[in-house]
Amino acid sequence: MKNILKITFVAALALMVGCNDAIDIDQPGRLSAANAFTNVEDLQLGVLGLYGNLDTTPEIALASNFTDELAIGFDSGGQGFALYDFVITAASTASSNFWVRNFRTNVECNAVIEAAAGITPEAGQEADYAKAVAEARFVRAYANMEMLLYFSPNPADDSTLSHPLIDFVPALTIQPLRATTGEIWEFINADLDAAFGALPNSSVDLASKDAIRAMRARIALTRGDYPTAESLALGLLSSYPLANPADYADMWLDLNDEEIIFKMQRVRNGPFDGQGATGSVAAGGWAGARFAFVSATLAGSPYFEMDRSIFDALTPDDPGADVRYDVMVAPTSVISADYTNDPDPVNNDILVIQKYPGSDGQPLMNDLKVFRSSEMLLIAAEARAYQSNFTGVQTLLQQLRTARFGSAQTVALPASVSEAVGAVLDERKVELAYEGHRYRDLKRSGVAGNRGVDRDPIACNIQSGACTLPASDFRFTLPIPIVEINANPAIGEQQNPGY
């Protein structure tokens, strides 16, 4: 499926279906959804285009820059300073990107789903037809889940407001208000229910039953349904066992699909083959370009570096004992022998991030791993923490660390829910670093686990002194963007608290 992202999205033409209800003019040359999609083959091409909308690089950029995964790099030109300094407003790219990008995906999915209703598959095409509609529903569910996680002040409280629920191709004049979090969860779950039966059990780069199970595990943890989260996550972990150290390292070079339940492919000459907007949440492009201009090396102009809080957790006294050290810390890094007393840490301690070193002959471009078995293990561990199963938390964390070290590891037994949740968050910070999780993790469980943004003070104070931020801060929810408020003034009255 390496050609999946090279197909032009014909469904985008269906965005022109929306018209001004007041005048209802059918403009010559307008291509309606009914004309753009006339058979099952058209639907399949449209669905491939929907996959091309999916992108986690904005999540990677937001989570790494806003939280405690990064330090300002020695080759910085000022990229991302505002977000690093915890500046998020309705005018920020962070809010507009997540809002506009996911609404666009949602409407394009609606166009495909609406068009499918007018198509009768030929004999023998029934399964392909059902699968295409199911995939459109999966992508729509994913886009709405992303919006909810970032714009709902509390995704576990169904009474809070999330974002407008749009299950049709809207007219240009539409000015919707926000639906409740509960209504959006119902919309997402309805899509997943409808999609499940028509999908294959597994398919690494396309929608599958296992991808839905992984999404449901993430949703259950977010909503506080811990028994369901644990059950789903452990079921997937049994089907997707943790990789050994060698296979884990190769996975990040895109040499195998070990541990991967669902990923977004990135290929040469595809729409994401490019640098993207460096230092911006409007990322796109190569995932590794979130941290460096040229390559994941000292000579590759890294404008962001690894925060020492992650580096110190990777056992630097014994580099290579934890395979995650080799995966994330470039061998060209400059490591100060006495960092805390170093008179020039900017130039004497340069921790180059190489989690996305490149593949397919393109530096910095790698497949984006969306659901992995290690996340499922950590979902199960966090669910156990909230259920006060502290021995169960210890067992799972030891299992993960043993897989990463290649030898038996011991983890302390937590003594309270707070301590157990905090231990899981600490392991998630290392295992899922630079994958777009940290912002959502702190929002979901930072208060319960007594964790927040906690950057290395030496590097942080060289920049601005914006070193810590409690997980209770309102900026762990994005504001409705000003571009939406300008076009839809009434929704401005529903702005999130703090903005």
C-alpha cells in the first residue's frame, strides 16, 4: 500500500456541494458528490484520499513543544518560541490547525458517505462497497475524536462542550454551535459500531477491527471506563506482542511493523514529502522536521533538542542498555560530562533527537505510528492504577521495561493511586516521546498523577524561564480559533474557559 498517499483525493471536489440556501444557484461546472462518485471504484479512490488527510505531525509538534519533551536547540532561529513559552490564544496556529484540518476531514468523509448512499454496488462488489463506507466512517470517527480531545475542557464529562456535530455536507452559510462532549462521543461510537463489521481484523496501514479496538481502548481510558480500557488493551497486547530490542529499533527505521496496530504511511514524492512549517503546529511534512532542518544529526541543524528530563530517564550512565536510548538519541549528540556545572551547556550538551531519522531514502521522513502495542500496555497499566491494582501496574511496567532492555527489570511497587498513575505517566513520557501523546496525557491524568510540565531548569532558564506548568492549567484545552469566531460569531460566546 505504499502508493496510498500518491492518489489525488477526488472527494475534495464534493466540498463544492454546499451552496447558499438563500439563493440556491446551481453554478455551471460544479461537480456534485453524486457526479464525482458514481460507482464503487470511485468510492474506493475517495477513501484513499481520506487516509491522505490523516496526519499526527501537528500532535507531535504541539505535545513536544508545549510540554517537557524539548529544549531549544543550539541551531534555533526562533522557531516555536511562543508555544515553548506556553503562549496559546484563539489566534494561535495550534487552535486553527486542529479545528480547520479536522473539520475539513469530517466534511470530506460526509461527502463520501452521502455519495455512497446513492450508489448500488454491482454483483460481487457488495463487500468492497461496505468496506469503503466503513473506512470513511473510521476516518470520520478519528477526526472527531481528535477534535474532542483537544477542544473539550473535560473529555470525561459528557456535559461539557466539545465542537459542532456535522454529519452532512453543510451549506456555506452554516453557523453551528458546539455539541456536548457526550453527543460527540455518541457520534464517534456510532461510526465505529457501523464500521466494525465490514473491516478486516487487522491491516497496519488501513482501517481494521483492531484499529477500532485500539481507538476504543484509548476512548475508554479517556472517559474513565477503566475495566473496558484494560480489557481491550490487554486483548490487543496478546495479538501484538512487544518487540525485542532489535525489532523495536528496526520499527523506527520502517524496516518492520512490529508492535504497530495502525500507522500513517509516508512515501517519497507523496503529499507529506517535504519539510513542512518548522516550529509550527501547522506541521505536515516529515515528522523529523519538527526538530531539525536537514537531518537527525548534529550537522543536520537541529533547532529543537531532547529535554534532559527524558535523557536522564534513558539511563545515560549505560547508553544502549535501554534500546529507546539508541532510537531517540543520535550518536552525533554532544553530551556534557558534568551537565549541571557546565559553563556552556548550549554548545557542550546537544541532545539530537533521532526518533524519525528517515526512511525510503528521505531523511526525517518516517511512517507515523498511531496505535502501538506498548500504548495498549500503558493504557492497561493506567486503568489498573485507577482501580488500585498496584501489583498489576508494577507487572505491566516491568514487562515493558524488560522488553526495552532485553533483560529482566524491576519497577517499584506503587503505594497509592496517585503514585501509580504518576509512574505510568513517567513511563509514557519515555516510551511515547515525540509521538504526540504528552499534551493529552497530562490533560487526562496529570492532576491525578501529580505530574505537569517539568522541563530541565538549566536549558529552560536559558530560553525564558517557562519551565513548569500544572496539568490543571486551562491551556491544556485549545481555544475555539478566531477564524471560526469571525465567520460564526455566536460560537464565540461558547469559548473555552481562560481564553
